[in-house]
Amino acid sequence: LAKTTQPISMDSYEGQEVNITCSHNNIATNDYITWYQQFPSQGPRFIIQGYKTKVTNEVASLFIPADRKSSTLSLPRVSLSDTAVYYCLVARGGKLIFGQGTELSVKP
Amino acid sequence: GAVVSQHPSRVICKSGTSVKIECRSLDFQATTMFWYRQFPKQSLMLMATSNEGSKATYEQGVEKDKFLINHASLTLSTLTVTSAHPEDSSFYICSARREGANTGELFFGEGSRLTVL
């Protein structure tokens, strides 16, 4: 499965837009890009998935350039409750391999 | 949304004993479930893929005799940590795939924290 690389940590303030970029240089044609959120001592929660261009749902947007070697998760107007670890994964078939994740800290 | 439940959420046991963790898909049938382990401040590590009615598939480096997985029904998978030792203390998380969901969408349980004394 394609390895993903993302920043270890990020800081933001309430109300700001946060963009977390992930690189996945070895992504294959049939792979999807998926993002998860995890709070301490809880299981991860699915945020969004995309294949190319832009995907938007009620909580986030996912931007994927044409070469698909990277993706950017965009969280609009974050709040304190968005403080969590965000994982970028490349999904192939049913198996998900988690990388190190980005620890997002939202400050008042 | 789909719900996956784990039990127990916390367990403390003595070294040498065995501990069973249950993972249930409450509102859908799951032919495939996945078991992960997570140490403090680390990412999730996939341990094995649990297939209903057949043997589990273990990731490289995971001892199948140490971590027994049984997926006897479409809604229940169990992980048994046999002869647990302090180094087995970890956060164990299961997940399940629901038919019709996105390719990369798994539903995760709340996790089970195992502490071996």
C-alpha cells in the first residue's frame, strides 16, 4: 500500500480554516484517499474520501490534484473540539494502513 | 451512522492470564472485521483481518497463537490475548466494513484498553 507522509503536528486558532496536506507519491490507479479523525482513547472516525479533484461534505473538503500524489484536507472554521489526530490513508480494497497522523491543536 | 461496539472498554488482568475482547457490528452485517493495536502517542497498527467463517489473516510479525481471532457470526468477532504479559498492554480497536460504504470507510469501535500487571 502507498506510504503517506503528513506533518506531525499543526497549531491553529478557533475560527480559522485549517489545511492539512498529505503526500502519497506511490498511489496506484485504483487507490482512494481517505481521512480519519481520532480523539484520545477513542476509535478513529471517517471524515471524507476522494479519488480526484474536490470532494466536500458537511465537515470537510478534500482537494486532490490531477497527479493524485498529494491531497489536502480542509477544515473550515475550526473549533476547540476539532483538536485531534488526523490520519491520511490510501485505501486499496478493504485494508487500511495508518501512517503517523497529524496532531492538530486548536487554541482559543 | 453504523455502529461498532467493543466490550470491555477497559480490562486489567494479571500476567499469564487470557483476555477476550468482543467486537460487534450493531446495525449491519460485517463479513470482514479488522483488529488494530495502538500504543500511547503512536499510530494504529493493523494486527489482523477477521473473516466470517474462515481463519483470520495476520499481518507480518503478529503471532497468531498469541492473538486468537474468531469471527463466528456476521456481527461478532473476538480477539483473545493469550497468556498476556505487560508488553501486551495496549489499546485494541476493531473496525468493520459495511456493504455499500465507501472503499476506505471503516466503522471503528470505541476501543478496549488492556492493562496487564
